[in-house]
Amino acid sequence: MTFSLRGAIRVGFTLVVLLAAVGAARELWAHYMDEPWTRDAKVRADIVGVAPDVSGFVSEVLVRDNQAVKQGDVLFRIDRARFAIALEQAEAAIEGRKATLEQARRDRERYEQLKDVVSQQKTEQMRMQETEAAAAYRQAVADRDLARLNLERSEVKASVNGTITNLSLRPGDYVTAGTPEVALVDTDSLRIEGYFEETKLARIRVGASVTIRLMGQPAALDGHVESIAAGIEDRERTVGNGLLANINPTFNWVRLAQRVPVRIALDHVPDGIALVAGLTATVSIKD
């Protein structure tokens, strides 16, 4: 009787342990295979390559590396002397073109009053000269406006709120129009991008709440799913004649799930949390 009771207890205990192990295994399987979470996430931000609109020597650099700036702040200046001279020349050209236009207008009015004395052809020539003078005057005004714009653009300003990073620009450097010289991290665009396995996309919806933990920082951040990427690159697809896809005929028996980027907007950042583009994060999406 005692032996039977002990055996029943052992069998019951074994069954309980087995059921607990099966339950734990199911929970682990659901957690790792089904639940929408990933350790493969990064802090991202848009990087603005600040490029001058005019070429010239840098006369002043008004920011330091890792300095926070506001939209509209002057970052550096290009030597203004050449652009100031160009503006003076353009203004002088306007005065000359304006005088020519006024003279052409007076000549045309005078010939129109003498239409009974001078030929119609001469009157038409005066009208044409006035039209040409008016066009030359408008061109001079446009040249003046361009010279003024170039002078204004010799001050290079921040286009967004952000932080200057990896600054190496120095006074005396020659910069070329359209070539980025300063990297500006757009702090208003800071976000989390999580790379989720394709098998978990069915449980991710836009607007869902997200818990974010940055590596090395104890406090959790709150966010929400902003969007899901519409496409990813097909690594098996190579370029042939440019018309048909050339698919690699080999097949891997172990097929790994593709990773799809999910963009996550931050709802609140606790005090003391340093958001640096490129940091690693773990994100969990709540159903």
C-alpha cells in the first residue's frame, strides 16, 4: 500500500514536472517564434549634409563639434568680399540700364508725336529699342537679385534643429557649392527602427504601443508603430540583361526568415536618457 502510494506520488510528480516543462516549452516557443519583439533594433535619425550654395574660402566657423543648434543658426561664413563687390557691380548696371530705358522711352514718345514727319519704320525702330532696353533692365534687376542672394548665402545656416557631429571644417578651407561640409543630426527625426522577422509581421499593426529598452540604459521608453517597410532587397536577384530576373538556382535547406524594418516613433523620452543615432535597442510590441 505504501509502495503504491509512493509510486502514485512519483508518477503524479513526474506528470506535473512534464506538464510544466511542456507549458514552459510552449511559452518559450510562442515568445521566441510568435510574439512581436526583437533585439535587432537601432536608434535612427536623419543626417543632413550641410552644403554651401556658393563657393569660396571659409572665413568663420561659428559652431563646435557635438554642439546643439536651432534651425536658422549660422554655422559658418564664406568670405563675403567677392559677393559684396558683385552686388555693387549689379547695382551699378541697374542704374545704367535704367537710364538707357528712360532715354529709349523718351525717344519713342518723341517719334510718335512726329509721326506725320518721320516714317513709320523709324517709329517702329524706336519702339523696338525701348522693348530691348526694358528687357536689358529686367535682366540687370535679376542679376542684382542673384548677387544679393549669393551674398546672403555666404552665411550657411542650419536647416533643421539638431546636433553638429564629426566637425572638421576650419577657417581658410575652400568649400565648393553643393558639396556637404558639415554633418547635422536632425534631432526632431530621432526614432527607433526595429528589424522583425517576416513570420511576426502578422501581429504588428500601425499604432500599436511599443516598449523600448536601450542597451546599457535601465529606463524603458514608450513608443508606437509608425509604419512598416513596403519592400526589402532580394539578395538572390542579380542583374543580367536588365530585362529578366536571374535567380540563383541553389537552395538552402535551412531557410532563415527575412528581416523587415518597422519604424517606431518615440512617445516619451525620460530625463537622463541619451539618444545617440546608432545605439542598439530591444523593442517589444504590445498586442
